[in-house]
Amino acid sequence: MDISYLLCMVPAFLLMLVTSWYVKSAYNRWLRVPVRSKVTGYQAAQHLIERGGLQGVQIQGIRGNLTDNYDPRQKTLNLSQGVAQSASVASLAIAAHELGHALQDKENYLPLRFRSAIVPVVSIGSNLGWILIIGGLMLNYAGMAFGTDLAWVGVIAFSGGAVFALATLPVELNASKRARALLADTGLIQGEDEQRGVSNVLNAAALTYLASLVAAFAQLLYYVSLVAGSGRRR
């Protein structure tokens, strides 16, 4: 058991578990609270699409719980059954958040464009990076001088995941900001209690992205320390 790995990753894993529990708790709590407007998540999405001039965006169902997302390639808003069919504070918060991404897409929001642009690089780097790291370390232990250099190339490739997690945070925070404004301006959410519920759901979701960022950098830090230690031993 690698102690340095535990030191880097256990706190990050615990943070992810806590935030996952918190977002589910907030979602389940506010899913039971009906909105005064009596509008379901699906109806709210339709209204916000018309209000935002997003006529090209289609709504379709998706399986699962808290699996809601916006697909910029297909211009599709995917809503889970719990969100689409429920007239609750949580369902409207989530539907509006995903439509915040649709507005970002329509406006060519720069952080969203950057995140979308690095997806192919991150996908390749995440799969190739750890292979180069392990291969480089094995070559280094075998006495080949270039092994550490190859491992550092792997670290650079693997760092794309941390960059992606960092790029995701402002995109999600901006989508939540747009969601609050959309729901307040349209009157779909009424009263301070419903506004507080929307903020609770969206803030809980934001914590999951923050936890993912911490986990990505913790894993990157582990690989950096591993390769750096290998270089010193050489």
C-alpha cells in the first residue's frame, strides 16, 4: 500500500462522498416541496426555451436520477423522470441550470467553448498519461535514463483532467447564476422560501464540481511526487 497515495487521495475521496451525500440530500428534500406556480420541470424547460429564444433546443427524457444534462452537439436538454414530471423546487432548479448551459451555448460563452475544445485532448491524455507514467517509471528502475523524462510526459498528458475540472467550475457556477435569474424573472419561483431552496440545490451541486477539482489535483499531485521521487533516486 502506497502511503503517499493514501495521503493524497483519501481526503479527496472523503470529500467527494460527503458532497455526493449532500447534493442527494438537498435534492430529495426540495423534490418534496411543491412550487406555487405548479409548473413541472418539463413545463418550466419549455417556457424558458421560449423565453430565451432557444427554439432549436429539444427536450427528451433520460434514465436515472440526477442524470440531467444539456448536450451542445445535439442541442438537446436531457431531463430525468424525477425532474421532468415533478412540480417541485428541486426539479425547476435543475431544469433551469441545464438551460443555463443552453444559453451559454447560444452566446458562445468562452469558458464553455474552451471546455468543449479540450475534451478530445483530455480523453486521450487521461488514458495515455498513466500508461506513460508507469512505463517511464519501469524503464527508470531498469536503469534507462530516459525513463523519468517519459514519465514526466505522462504527467503532462494526465494533467489535462485537472485542467478540465478547473475549466468546468466557472461554467457550472455561471449556469447556476443564470438559472436563479431565469426562475426569478419568469416568476416560476415565488417567495423567499422557494428561492432559498433553489440556491440550496444549486450550491450543493456546485460543491460536487469543487470536490471533483480537488480529487483531480490530488491525483495529479500524487503522480508528480511519484515521478519526482523516481528522478531523485536515479
